[in-house]
Amino acid sequence: MDKSFGTLYNKLTSLFHSNPSTSSNQSSIPELGSPLPLSNFFDRLVPSPSAAAATTTTTTSPSIDQRRISSRVVSRQISIKTNDNRILIPNDLSKQQNKIEDHSNVLQPELGRKSAPLHHEPAVSVPGMDDEEFRRRGKEMIDYIADYLKHISERRVTPEVEPGYLRPMLPKNAPEKSETWDNIMADVERAIMPGITHWQHPRFHAYFPAGNSYPSILGEMLSAGLGIVGFSWAASPACTELETIMLDWIGRMMALPVGFLPFDPVRDDKDSDDDDDEEESCSESEVEIKANNSHDSVMNGETHRESKQSRHIGGGVLLGSASECILVAMLAARTKKITSKRLADPLMEDGQILARLVCYTSKLAHSCVEKAGLIAMVRVRQLAVDEHFSLRGKTLEECIRADKEKRINTIFGTTSCCSYDNLEEIGEICRREKLWFHVDGAYAGSALICEEYRYIMKGLHYADSFNTNPNKWLLMNFDCSCFWVRDKFALINAMSVDPLYLQHKHAQKAVDYRHWGVALSRRFRSLKLWFTIRSYGIDGLRYYIREHCRLAKVFALLICADSRFEIIGDVTLGLVCFRLKVIQLFP
């Protein structure tokens, strides 16, 4: 052992020796190098009530103030930490209550500060809401929400207000003193509700639907009550694992290609018949692709090849919106292309490669594709559609050929599935040209849980990534977007930033979703998915979608029966596009 280190250790432990007269009832100092788990360290720092009650020593339990001082002293004196997040403890902290002030005085000169005597500050009553009032107000809020949704049809759909209406109704400055909850809720009706557009109103027909349900609301309540930030498995294991399972549930509900679903070694090793069933569920073209085209990805300069045993290198993640999903997909595609070009030509700078990248999309695709291009600094080329508002493979191929002559590298293909672009034609070209192929199924994707609507996604097995929004059509409230990727390593390589303070010992065995998106902090979104799917069942969700589609057909018949209007495009799901005909006013 290093002599200087041993000397330092002896000095540290000497500060933690209690009165010799009471040492017989205390645990002995652990040997140097005997690690104590971090959880035990904090158990000693702040003893549990049961442990404090069970003690037979004459030493009194430390006060809250003493515990805080003790924690500061330990943090200043001990910096001996093992690789598995365990701290070497010189002695039991329960011995230190008689010497806390002395220890702080010893350390203060080293920090260049004058020592100050310990004192107990009187308890201060902080205004707010205690647990009893929270119970009462929480029940009132449930009643308020239930009454709002029950009687929402009595309200006007859109508000009759002008921009800036709210500022004169609220104080210029935040209140210095606390206000009563009754006054707060009174202002909700007085100031907030007059400016609400009621998206859950039965006569709200703008945009796409905004899903909601009571189980989903309760899931959001529990998520807020738990107050976790699930950026990694260690930050909250249940948050991470439930999210993975819910993405697996929904992926199977939609019969997504197996490449998007994460590999489950326990299930696959236990029941090999499941693998056979999954392979049989794939289309013939997908099986051919699996046989002839192994999926390679570059991770930190190394090529990862998908093996038969771990062929499921895909997975899913919950993000805030389809816009975020498309941005993440574009960033992953960009990084993958830049990395491969650098490997082929190490002399090329990232800026040179980036200047030549281009993304192709239908001119009817969502505007978030263009915004993603602005953020990722990738030019977006919008392509024309045919008479059925569909992007065809021939159009894409001609554009790729023209850009190759200009030394432009194509990286991305996206499609707005509500216009039902030809995924097979586009997918074959993207596969041949080695383009990242993303499919945006924000609205229509939910219909895949109904077998009769899966034809609209024919060719999805070519896609590298796919997204859909359960908050549009699966009775989930906003926000809740599902994003699947066929090669998670390509995504992680684009998003991974791994500082020491976020690392944990289970990183090699667990999923850390902070590497799967832009944000570090993540909400517990999977709770409302779990609550809603279990409350309705897949049959209930299918009925909900089929009823919407039936009502769309009824509405389309009414439009066709009126000579003033005409239908635009085909009515296949819940969306009906129509317009007013040109009326000849004069003969």
C-alpha cells in the first residue's frame, strides 16, 4: 500500500474516533480497502426511524441540522471511491455526534474560511399546500375535469378573444404572499377558460384529433406525483423498463417488422417457437431482405454486424412529438453518412461532407421535415406527387440521379403516410442507394392495430425508422410519440454524450434513453400507455378506430350527396378532405 495514502487514511479515520468509553458498543473501524455500498453509507448518515428506535446506546439521535453538518464534513474529508460507486468508510457515522463541531473547525482553515459555532435555526412554516389539503383539492380537481369533459359540448369550441387578452386580467408582478386555492381556481374560470380552444369538443374538426381518456389522465397524475426524471436506467429502473415494454407491446399490436422490436434474450432462449412465429409473420420480401442484406452500423469507428443470435438490434423510445422523432431520425442519418464518408476518405472534413447532404421528401409531407433540415443543416428537397397525392419511386430515382452528377450525397427519405406514398417503390430505391428511409405515420400509424388497414404500410419492412403518435388515435393525451429504429447503434452514435456523473455500473446491461433523443431529462410517459392499453384492451382500441373510420364514410356520403361540395382524395381512415365547388353565378 502507498505510504502517503495510508498516512492520509489514518488522519481521516482519527477524526471519526468516538469517545473510548462508548466505543465498546460501536462497530469497529473497517479495514482499509473494505468497501461499504453507497446505500449503506447513506443509511448510516440518516438512520431510519426503526433503526433509531432499536439502538441501545446512550448516544442520542442526531438532529436534522446535525445530520446536514455531518454530511458536509464527510463530503469534505472522504474522497475514496471505488469504480462500482462504493465509498470506503473509516468508521460508523453514529460515533461522530460528539465531535461534529470539532471536525468542522478542523476543516474550515483548510478551506480559507473562519469556523462558526453550530446553532439550531427555528423551524419556519413555509406557506403552500400540505398533504391533507392536497387530498381535498386533488379530489376537487378530479371532479372539475370530469365535469368539464361531461359538459364540454355546452361551451363554444373556439374562444372569442383577441391576442393579448390575458395580460390585463392578471397582475403585473407575481404575488409576494401566498394566495388561497379557491382564488386560484376562480381565476381559472375567469381568465383561463375564456381563452381555451376546446380540442375535446365533439364539434372540434380542425387539425388531427387530440386523444384523451380518463386512464391516460390518471397515468399523467401518477407520473407527476412520482416526480422522477428518468434519463437513465439508474435514474429510475421502472421508468426505463416499462417504456421498453410498452414500445414492444405497441409494436406487436401494429405487427411492425421484427427488426424494430428489441431483442429479448430471456423470452427467446426460453421459447424458440416464438422466433419461428415471428419469422412466419414477416412478409416474403422481408425474409429475403434479412437473408441477403445484413444490417451494419458504425459505432465509434467500429462496424457492428447483426448476428443471428442478436439480430434484434432495433428498439423503440417515447419522444415528445412526431417533429422530434423526425429530427432525431435525420440526425442519426446524418451522423451515419458522415461517419461512413470519413472512413472512406479520412482527409474529408465534416463540413465538406455536410455541405453535400440532402434529404428527399414529398411536397405534401409535414412541415416538421423542413424544420428538421434547418436544425440539422441538411437541405430538404421536396418532390412532386402523382394524381393520387402519392410520392412514387420513379420521381425519387430521377432526383437522386441528377444530384449524383452534382456530387450531392442523399441521406434521407421520408413519407407522409396520410397520403399513402408508395413505400415499396421508395424503400427499394433507398435500400439500393443506401439511404436512411424514415416513415412518418404520426396519424395513420395507429390504424395498424386493425389488420384490415395494414395494407397502407406495405413496404414498411424497408424502413430504417418509423414513428406514430398514440396521442392522436389511441386515446392517449399529449405528449406521446413512439419512435422505432432498426439499428439502435446508429441512433446512439449520433446522440451519445456520456459524462462521468451520468454513468452507472449497469450501463452495459440496461437501456439509457438519454442516448436516444435530444433531451436529457425525460418524463414517465409510459405510465399512461400502460394504464390506457390495459383499461381498454386491444379490442377496445380497435373498436375506437373502426368507429372513427365508419363515421368518416358516413360523412363522405353526405358530402357526395350535396352538389355544392366534392371529395378530394380517397377516404380510407378518419380523415375526409373536401372542398366547395366553383359555382357559376352567371350563365
